[in-house]
Amino acid sequence: MFIKKLKLLNFRSYQNLELEFGSKLIFFIGENGSGKTNILESINQFATLKSFRDNPEEELINWKENFFYIKLDFVKENFDNKIEIGYSKEDSSKRKVKLNQNQVKKKQEIVGELKTVIFSPNDLSILDGGPAERRRFIDTFISIQSKNYYSQISEYNKILKQRNFLLKKKNIDQKEFSPWNKLLKDRAEIVFEFRKDYILRINEIFKKDLFKLSNGKDQFEIIYKPDFQSYSEYEEILKSKLAKDIQLGYTSVGIHRDQIFIGTNGKDITEFGSQGQKRSTVISLKTSQFHIIKSESNLSPILLIDDVIRELDVKRRELFIELIKEAGQTFFTTTDLEGIKDYLGSLENEKEIFEVKDFSVKKLSSILVI
Ligand SMILES: Nc1ncnc2c1ncn2[C@@H]1O[C@H](COP(=O)(O)OP(=O)(O)OP(=O)(O)O)[C@@H](O)[C@H]1O
Ligand SMILES: [Mg+2]
């Protein structure tokens, strides 16, 4: 995959920005707070339809405006594609998405059309942010790969919300819950199977990459710890927990309570991991995501590398270079280019540099000596 053009109207700090790309490696350099991450965030929107910083859509609109519009031209399997996303505070339908000029009716039609893998300082929250953050990583990952998963998990969450709403109401006939229980169970079973399968596959690659990064020292695993070992009886369980759920005012069991263990010998990484171990762990999670996307879809994903390059030691750099070589295109943000040449190696001549300053972006000469 290769991105040719990006247009941002009223997205975050950009009121009107148009960029064209002609190289495999794109660098955005600029001071802190200049708007580098905003660009990667906009690109990632096209893949997942949401902010990787987990901000609500309204916050993506430029503060002076009441809508944003973003457009991406990219090549996929030798065909040109175009995605447009519009979001308005005022419009009742709020978000409008087009794929190659056609209005997209359901989000699942678009999620995963562009394949991105993002490396960002926020990634540490996959480890430190509690079970919900781990599920979010897995859910976003599988959603990029499977439209079915995306629609099942989205529907599950909607139904769960409605059931929880009902649980909070007083004096409701218990029979009213039966249809909701059935709807939840059907989706939970599918989500469970997907999570089981993907986490097993992630684990295989994750273990190998982490082994390499840590010179064989860290042998951690990622293991799915579902709320139940099988969701075939889930409807009956929901029924048996109903009285408790009514008391609590929410649904106390289900895939929204699944855990994902990351650690070794039953000890979670949050209990013992050093900063370096945690960093290697999230990098290995993301590299496994990259490799699974690549082998499963036969497409070279777009890599978005936010601010994480310079701090890397030799081992991590080696792993990144391998990744960059396999990617369709890589977008980097950094405050300066010092030290970067060392690890680009033979890729050095395939780069374009953009300077980000005062919320505007200027292309610098590609042959700029660094
Ligand atoms: N909705 C918005 N409207 C206008 N400006 C915004 C909006 N959201 C964020 N900003 C501005 O964008 C800037 C942050 O941009 P960004 O996170 O891309 O910076 P950065 O270059 O990545 O910085 P760093 O190097 O510190 O990571 C801030 O100055 C912030 O005020
Ligand atoms: Mg940033």
C-alpha cells in the first residue's frame, strides 16, 4: 500500500493542508506541539475510523470550526483508491464516509480498507491501562482484518449498552431481558472464537520478536483469559446472574470482561516489568500485528511511527529496519533528524522530509544532508 495524497480541512491544528508523497519513507520534523502527531492521527483515521489517542470525534475538529473533512488517495494492489471522511458537529448524521466516490452506509465497509500499524508512545497503555486497553488493542487489530468481527463487536457493545440501560430501570419484567440475552450470546460466541484464534497467532510471533529484542532474556507470553472457557451457555449464565446484574445496574459477565494476560509464569508484566522490558513488549506486540496483517491479507501495511525512533537501541533498530523494508510506506515523526541516518542504511535515498512549523507543513529537499 502506498499513500499518494492527503488533504486535511479543519482537522486538529490544520485548517487547510494538502500533501503529496512520492517516497517510501516520509519524515515529519518539527518542535513539540507543532502538529506532527496530528498528521499520523489523520492517516490512521482512514484505517480505523477513530482516533488512536482515543479522543472523541468532536475533539478532532479544529477549535475554530464546526466540521472536518479529510481525504486520502492511496494505491492498493495497483489500483487507485480514495477515502473521504466528513464529520460535522451539527449534522444529525454527523459522519459521512465515501470510498471511491460512493457513500459508505456501514462503517464495516470501510474499516480495514487501508491497513496501518501504528507505533506510538501511547502504546504503553496496552500494558498499563488495564484490561479495557488490552481489549481495545485486540479489537482494533482484528477489526482491521475482519469486517465480520468489526460488525459483531460493535453490535455486541450496542446491545450491551441497551441491556445495561434496562438493568438500571426499576420494576422491569425479567422476561424482557430474554431477547437481549440471546442477541448478546450470538455475538459473544463469534467474538470469543476470533479473539482466541488471533491471540494464539499473535503469541507465536510476539514470543519470537521479544526473544530477539531482549537477547533471549525475556520470554513473555500473551494469553487470552476469557470470562468463560466457552460462550455456548452464555444465555443461561446471563439468566442466572440477572438478579445480581439488576442490583449492580450493569452486565457483570461477558466478553466485555475478558482479560488478556501479558507476562510470564502467571505474573503480569505490570507487576515486574522495567521501562525497557515494557517498551520491547509493546514493540513486539505491534510487530506481530504487522506480520499477521501482511501474511493474512497479502498487502504491505502502512507504518506510522510516532516519535519512537531515536530512543531505540541497536537491537530494536534492527527489528525496525526489517519492518520498514517490508512495509508499503512508512511515516515518521521526530523533533530532529540527528542519528536517523545511521539506521536507515540502504533506505536512505528513499526518503522525503517535511518540516512542520506553526501548524503548516513545508516539503524540504529530499536530498537534504542529515
Ligand atoms: N482540535 C484542535 N484544534 C486546534 N488545534 C488543536 C486541536 N487539537 C490539538 N490541537 C493542537 O495541536 C498541537 C498538538 O499537535 P501534535 O500532538 O500533533 O504535536 P506534535 O508535533 O506531535 O508534538 P510532540 O512532539 O510534543 O509530540 C497542540 O498545539 C494543540 O494545541
Ligand atoms: Mg507527537
